Amino acid sequence: MFAFILRRIYQSVLVLFCVSLVVFAILYLSGDPIQMLLPADASQEQIDEMRRHLGLDEPFWAQYLSFLRNALQGDMGRSFTFNQPAVKLILERAPATLELAVSAMILAILLGIPAGLFAAVKPKSWLTQIIMSGSLFGISLPVFWMGIMLIMVFSVFLGWLPSSGRGQTASFGGIQLGFLTWDGCKHLLMPAFTLAIHQVAMIVRLVRAGMMEVMLQDYIKFLRAKGLSERRVVLVHALKNIMIPVVTIIGLQTGYTIAFAIVTESIFAWPGMGKLVIDAIHSLDRPVILAYLLVVALMFVFINFMVDLTYSFLDPRIRLK
Amino acid sequence: MNWHALRESWSEFRESPAGLCGLFLTTLLFLAALLAPLLSPLNPYDLEQLFLENSLKVPSLLDNWAYESFMLGSDGQGRCMYSAILYGLRISLYVGVASTLLSALIGTLAGLWAGYQGGRTDTLIMRLADIQLSFPAILIALVIMSLWGQGVGKIIIAISAVNWVFYARTARASTLSEKEKDYVDAAISIGVSAPAIMLSEVLPNIMAPIIVIGTVRIANAILLEATLSFLGLGVPVTEPSLGALVNEGYRVLFSGQWWVSVFPGLALMLVVLGINQLGDRLRDILNPRLKR
């Protein structure tokens, strides 16, 4: 087990190294930030001075190494627009995004797994027809349009739910969380639902396909012959055997919801890091983009690592490979 | 595939109402996009046809059921929404199809090469694919577009850079099983060069799964383009795709002009739904593993 964890950590570090190199190379090739930092009428001496000062006259590798050295100390430069450390800006907004992404995933799991199980166990039911066409709609819906439609109906026409912001938050262990207050919950509902739609559809399809395969296996027939109740066969014995693909998808999709929160956050003006990075992209605030990418990459690597650990816990055969 | 097999597949395809519905929707919307200049009452790109007094008109279909300009209302610049949607559909489908063709080309060749050569080439290409797959497509495309700026050609390349992985994996897996077969050994023994074997012997035999993946991925490519354009990082404002039109509609939503965002989004959903239904059905028919 220990060797397995060590090997996975080594792989994660390698991936992070590759990501930092690629991101830095793209930024390096994408042009000179000097033009944005200095006024247009700056003299050539001023430009050269600034370039020397920022270390931009050094070769690619030297620049990358100093970037890496700073990044390892949590320093990725200051935001051009906010004049604050970029990492600090991102980390300040991370709880809002994580709250949104986690709520969306919980919603997706609560809706998706029971719906998928039902569709697999009772394939002829009218409810199954609805669930399956619903999931096809779910993967075909443009997420941003869905969000706008919700705003149109519930905020503009009915006036029931607020369309932007996070509302009132309460402090929990020093972190501001919205779902602890009623107002925060009302603000969270539409963005989380919008973000969850795609995931519900994916989970339904996966659970159904997995269950249908498992239910044909001999051990299920044996359990039935033994006289176990259908509920126990499905919920205990069959469900256990589709957990590996389900856990993988849930893990991977949590990463995707964090990234996709960019879209949801810009529709609902949710003050998370996705909204921050979209604004940073439009104002060419390079340190913030860079810090966002590396922080998000770190999150993905961590999530993938956790998924692998869960695997080896669920299925000991994987550990041995 | 010969004529007889084609007819047999068609009669199997016909059995599913969802598949037929998908085929119908897809054909209808592709035709609408192709014939946009003939179908649209006004040309949304012609600045001489834009008048400010026409801006934000309520859809005329609400009280008069007739095929005319402004039947789906107009946007803030006085553009007929119906015409704008037809032209937007054209751009969305163009980007979807072009990026699918490009990524299928790159991905298939990379997968074929990796699978056939094996060894270091294989490890390098597939490791790259693995690392890329551990990051969401939207993030990668977003980074490319944000550093590169808007443009139809650029977004096609950005989406292809994201999607090649899926074709590469499929092509590699099929190549690995094909390369053990006798016809490859035969070609090697008469001295055919490796690139020639890959392209003229192996490639035709791995096309079926590639085509299936392609149908499913077109829908994804269209959605990805729409999302990026919605965020203002896709097509330029002068050539709005459906996603860009929704973005425009979002800005006037709070003043009650719902039609500017509702109709383009509806068109987008229908086209993606149609292609998804069609793709699902094709996968069921062409995938021999599901036939038992």
C-alpha cells in the first residue's frame, strides 16, 4: 500500500511539472507583457530597464526556473488589475467555487444514482422512459443557456430567486459559507442546479449501463435463488459492484464542475475563482490566469490521487498491479 | 460496406423512433444552415439592412402566424433574430464539423502511428493523451483561446487540440489488434514500407469505430464552441454563432427581452439533441459488442 501511494505521488508531481512547463511555455510564447505594463509612449530605455528589472531579458530556461522557484514558495506575481498577490486572490475566492461545485456534485449524486438504479431495474416502466429521455436532454442542453432560462423564469418572471451573487454567508472555521444561511441557500440553488444537470445525466447513464451488466451475472441469479429480497440484491450486492466506475466518474466530474464553474459563475455573477479568471482573461491579467491554472491543476491532481486511493480501497486487486 | 449491408443497417436503424427523430432533426437543421441565404428574410451581415428603429422588436409570430422578417423578434441592433439564428447555425455547424474532421485526422494518425510503432513513440503519445485527459476540455480550450484571441479558424484549431485524444485512443486500440493479423505480415514480407502499411492497409480497417466516435463528438464540439463564444472567447462579434447570440440575449434579459436569448439557445439544443440521438443509434448499430 505504501509503495502504491509513493508511486502515485511521484506520478502526480511529474504531471504538475509538465503542466507548469506547458503553461509557462504558452505564456512565454504569447507575447510581451511589457506593452501592457508601460504606457504606450514609454521610451526604449524605459522598456529595456523594465525588462531587465522583471528578468524578461533572460533565456527561456532561466525564466522558467525562477518562475518555478517562486511558484514553489506560493508566489506567482501580483495581479495587474488588483495589485495584490495573484495566489491570494485565487485562494480567497476558492471557497465560493468549491461550495458551488460540491453542492452541484451532491445534488447530482442524490438525483443520479437512484434514477439510474431505477432505470436499470425497471426498464419497462414509464418513469424509466422519462428518466432516459431526460438524461439525453441533460447531455444536450447547453449549460449556459439552461442557467439563463432559470434566471428568466425564476428571477425575471416569477421573482422567487435572486439571480446574482452569493447572498449572506456565515463563517464556519474561518471560511465564509453560503449554505449556512437561508439567503445563501436561495442564492446557491439555481447555480448549483445548473452546474449539476450535466452530471446527473452522466451518472444516470453510467449507473444504468453498469447495473444492467451486473444484473445478468450468475451471482445475482444465485442470490435471488437463495431467496434474498430484490431490494437487498440491488442495493447491497449489485450496487457494490458498480461502485468503481461510479466513484471514478464522480471524482473526475468533481474536477470538471470546478472548471465548468467558470461558465456558471459568469452567468450568476458568483464571486468565485472562475468569475475572477474570466475577468482576468478579458483584462489580460496574466499572473491571475497563471495562478488559477496552477491552483486548479493542483486540485485536479489531488482529486485524481484521491480517486486512485479509493479504488485500491474498493478493489484490492488494483493495488497488486 | 456494400449496398445490401447498408439496406440491412437502415432497416435496423428504422426500428428506433428516437434514432429517426435524431436523423430528422439533424437533416432539417443542416439543410436550414446550408440554405440560410435563401431562407432568411433579411441578411444579418448587411449593415445597410440594419435600422435602429427595428431594434428589440417583439416576435411577430405571437400575434401573426406568418413567415416574415422579425417573426422571432429582433436584437438590440435591429437584426432579425430568425435570420441571425439561421446564419448562426451555419457557423456553429461549420465549426463543429470542421473541428471534428481536423481532430479525427490528427487523432487517428497519431493513434495509428503510436499503435503500429509501439515502444517509445507509443509511450510518448499516449502519456501526452493521458495528461491532457486529466484536465477538462473546456479549460484547455479556454486557455488557448484566451491567449490567442477570437477567430473562427482559431476556435476550430483549439477544439481540435482538445478532441484529438479521443480519436487517438480509439485508433491506437484498434491498430493494436489489427497489426497482429495476417494481412499486415503479408504486406511486411513483400517489403511494403511501414507508412504505406499504416495508411493503405491498417487505416481502412479501423475506420468504423472512428466514424462512430466522430458522430458523438460533433455534438460535443458544437457545445464547446457555443460555450466559449458565450464567454466571449470564441467566434468574433461580426460572425455570431448561436452561443454568441445567446450571450447578446443575456445582456437584455433583465429588461424583459426574453426572445433574444431563448430562440438561439433552443436552436442550439435541438441540433445537439438531434446529433446525440443519431450518434447513440449509430453506435448501437455499428458496435458489434452490443450485438449478442
